[in-house]
Amino acid sequence: MRLNKENILIVDDDLHILELLQRHLHRWNYHTYRAVSVKEAVNILRDSQVDLLITDLKMPQIDGFELIKFVSEHYPDLPKLIVTGFPSVQDSLKAIKSGVAEYLTKPFTRDELEEAVTKALSASRAKPKIPSQPVQRDAYGEIIGSSEEMSEVLEVIDRVKDNKATLYISGESGTGKELVARAVHYQGKFAAAPFVPVNCGGIPETLLEAELFGYKKGAFTGAEKDRKGAFQSAQGGTIFLDEIGNASLAVQARLLRVLQEKEVTPLGSHKPEKIDVRVIAATNNDLAEMIRKETFREDLYYRLSVVEIHIPPLRKRMTDLPLLVDMFLLKYGLEYKDRYLKIEPEALEVLKRYSWPGNIRELENVVQRAVIMCNKSIQVKDLPDHLKYAIDMPEDALTSLAEMERKYIKKVLRATGNNKTKAAEILQITRKTLREKLKE
């Protein structure tokens, strides 16, 4: 028995054909993914390693040729096998031009299918492997980037994901601090345990302690029953304390004790509860400055920053921008247009020269808006005006009121062809007053 390791994606809206193909391919020890639409197929391609695409052409909403064109540009080395019940010379020529390896017409025999699959995979293996530029590591969920700066971030994630060392993530607003926290949790060996995010800046100070540590019935007005806090809910997993810089000094003191003692005491209780939780904290505040101003505890900072990850702003990793744009185009193209939209090179250049003070969150909003507003491909006209080229106009020199009046009278006279009657009407003065001002 052959031990084939290839992953084959089958796309067909006919469930009977899907099951037939899957049954044959399993018999030959291939691993299969199946999709009943192009939309579903694209999602599988994004998240999985696929070695061969087998697709029908005639499908509702989006046909197989759209999928072939998409694969040809995004996964150029992926071999493609068409299986169709509506063959035509035009379709055959179109398929060949799209780089399709094999073409099967329904109905087909099991031997014909096996021969076509073998040929398509053999042709792919025979192609010389050309060294490519580093690409984004998609093993970390939605973290996208192949820049040197992001490679350093991913290296740290690799080192900490399988232990429960306390982690501090710093970076400007919109850089993706929660994505990094989720990657640390979900790509490590504790992924099956809870991940509990808490926005310390979005919860009123009077409620934050109750949200974090829980409370007992009667602890305060409105506490009608016992309730677990975020730390107890994250038992065995990870708690993510976002915007930790907004926590009050009282909450900081309790957090310090939790980190030191590995236990929490709910409000209204005197009995501490042991916890086994990894703590990840993040903020876009300057904690060093806050420590200097005594608004953040220095001892808590050192407890939190056993390992520190700094996420670079988008302006410092602009080589990742095309990858991020492509990801957002795919995301919102499928969501709003049910198709993949391209961006014109001129529009991409406009995005590249902008400084992105709002970082990746701002970029995503711009791409989302462009996808909604454009028809076929994103052009410069589809981008917000503040991204486009602007002339830096020098300000006029300060001058006297009399000089300003003289210049404005001349401007009105030029506009009226030196017609003093019209000029006086516009200036809302008499012709006599105008003559006097001209004499001056």
C-alpha cells in the first residue's frame, strides 16, 4: 500500500461527486479537504496546506474559473485538475491558459481519475524549486508579516508559548497586541484551556476588582449571588490584561499580590483561592513615564515583564504592508462582494508612502472602506483624500489691515474687468468711496 502524504482539495457543489472523489482518493491514501463553494475553498486554502486542487467549473454564484484565476496568482505552484460535466473547446483553451494540469470530463472511470491525479502531482514535484523571499508565517493565526521586525516577535512567541511565564506586550494602539497574546495562547500546549481577555481601560474602576477577582453574595449592593472573576475563569489557561496602565493603584496592589502568591481572594471573602494562570499584560502607555510620575507601581512592572515583546508600528515594518492589504482584501472581498478584489499598483504605492499613525487597525479600516466603495479593483480614487498627495502651501506673511484691504480691492477690480460700478457693488461701498480708496 502506498503511503501518499499529499493533501487534495475537492471543490464541487454536487455532494454525490464530492463523496465519489473523496472515496477514491482515500482508497489511494490521499488526505482530502472538501468544499461545496468557491468561498469555502478559499478559506480552506488560507488555513491549510494543499498539494492539489480538483474543481468543477459550473457552480452557482462563483464559478470554478474564478477559483482557478485566484489560485494561479496566490498559489502559482499548486497544480489544478478540472472535473466537469459541461466540456467545451472554449473552456478547454481557457483552462490550459490558466495553467490547469489536467482536465477530466464526467463521467470518468476510476482509472482515469487516478491517472489524472498522479500526472498532476508528478508535474508539480518535477518543477524546480526556486528559492523564494521569506513569507509570512501563518502558523500564528492572524499575525501576518515577513519583515525582520515581525520575525523577532514570532521568535519570542515560539520561546514562550509552551510555558506560563508572565508576559508584557508593548506597542502603539492598533499594532495588534491582542493578536500576539492570542497567538501565545492558542499556538502553545495550553491552547485547550480558556483564554480570557479583560479590557482594564473599558471597565469602571469601581467594578474592575469585581471583574478580575470575583465576589461573594452580599459583598456589595447588587451582589445577589457568588460570581467568578476573570482569574478564576482562566484557570489552567491565560488571562490577557489589556490596557493595564489604566488600572488604579489599588487594583495594581491586588494584582501584585496575585502574581506573588498565585492566589486570589474574591470580594466579600477572606478565603484565598489558588490559581494556575498565565498572565499576559499589554498597554500603549509609557509605563516607565508612569512609574516616574508614581501612577504605576514599579514592583508590578517587574513582575509583569518577565518576558517583554514590543510590537513595532506599521511604519517600521512597511515591507509587510502588501501582505496585510492582501489579507484584508480577501477578508472583505468575500464578506461584501463575494469575490476577491485586486488593488492597482498606483493605489498600493499611495498606501506605502503614508505613515499610518493608527497602525494596522487604520489600514484595515481603509481597505474595508475601499472594498465597499469600489466596483472592480481598488484605485487611487477609492482611497480617502488624507492619504493622497497634498501640496504644502506656505502661509501668507502677516500684514497690516490697510494692506489687506488694498490687495482685496485690486483682486475685485481684476475680477470685474476694472468695472468700478460692479466692484463697488461687490465691496458694498459707493463709487465715490472706491475712488478715494484708489487715490490712497
